[in-house]
Amino acid sequence: MNEVLLKLEGVHTHIGAYHILHGVDLVVPRGQLTMLLGRNGAGKTTTLRTIMGLWHASQGRVTFGQRDITQLTTPDIAGLNIAYVPENMGIFSDLTVKENMLLAARQAKRAAQMDASRLQWIFSLFPAVEKFWDHPAGKLSGGQKQMLAVARAIVEPRELLIVDEPSKGLAPAIINNMIDAFAQLKATGSTILLVEQNINCAKRLGDHVAVMDNGRVVHAGAMQALAEDEALQRSLLGLAI
């Protein structure tokens, strides 16, 4: 296995009186795309939010590289060059597409200071970002907003990209575009942790997979092995890939 970039060890998370994560163990290898799968309510989004410090683990440890980030604040975690695309996308509707991108470009104070070659690469992945550059982000369609959310997360190179259900509610053509974009990101050696309900996405993109159920990781291994084992798929997910 590749070097481990992100690791969760025995992580428990409580939200108020609710005990959501029950000892999550998760490994994200550097330079790979790790799929986090599981039925609705299994704890996938809570796991991402715990990694990002939006909710703090009540027990256990989260390490990034060699650093313990378990109790760091969200801004400090983001400052370690980790980008997070939440399920609700987090788009600033009243700002233009350009202004949304500029907010995420920490090395630039003006749009002209953003890396032009990287922007062109992003435009090739998500043409709608370029097309609606000067339009209010709130006017975009759901698929276009999702493209903007991912584009914003990669406007500068990130050591880790965490994305929560990027294909949710999107038309098949836009899902294929999103899959192609993540495939290109993979080819650059990016490390990606992706929560996804679209099993076709998982099969086409995943290198490593972890499956959650009832707040725990109940299976981890190669994505290809899971994709080829229908009995295991039905046991873990209640379906066949």
C-alpha cells in the first residue's frame, strides 16, 4: 500500500446526545482515490465533518501526515492544504463565479493573480465555470454549482481533496463529466477521499474503498476486489455494482 496520508483510529463522534461514529478506523493512501461507501445514515458525512474539525471526535485520533489534527479548528485543518466540498456545496450565491474562485485562491488577492494555466485546466474540466465566470453563482443550475464547488476546491493544488457526494441529484451527462474530471485529478497524483452513492462512479474511479455501516468501517480494501465480488457487495451494501 502507498504511504498513508490520512488515518483515523478508533474515532467516536457525538452530536449532542447522539453517538454517531463508533470507533471508525480509516486509512487514505497518498496519491490514490479512496471511496467511502455505505447505506444512508451509515456515518459517512459525519466522518468527513469530523476529519475537517466541524465536529470534534470525542474519542480516538485523526492524523494527517505525521500530525495529530484531532482537536484542531477547521481553519487550521484547511490551512494544512486540505480542501473540502460539502454535500450542500457551500457556494456563495450572491458572489460571481469568479469571486467564489478567488475566495479559495489563498495565493491571490485579485483574479489576475490566480494561476492562469491552472485556471485553463479547470476550465477544460468544467467549461461552465468559464462560461458563467462573471455571473452570480446563485443563478447556476445544480450541476453547474457542483462543478463550481469542485473547481473552487482545486483552484490551487491541494494535498488532500475531500468531496461529499458530488454526483447527487445530477443528470447522467453531468455525472460522466464529473467522473472524467476526477479521473484527470487522479492522473495528477492527487489524493482524494470521495463519499459517493453512485456505484458506477465508485467502480470507475476508486483505487481503495472503505464501507461504513452503523458508524463503523466494516470493510476496507481494493475497490476492484469489491467490484468483482457480488456476494460481498450485497452483504455490505445490499446491491450489486
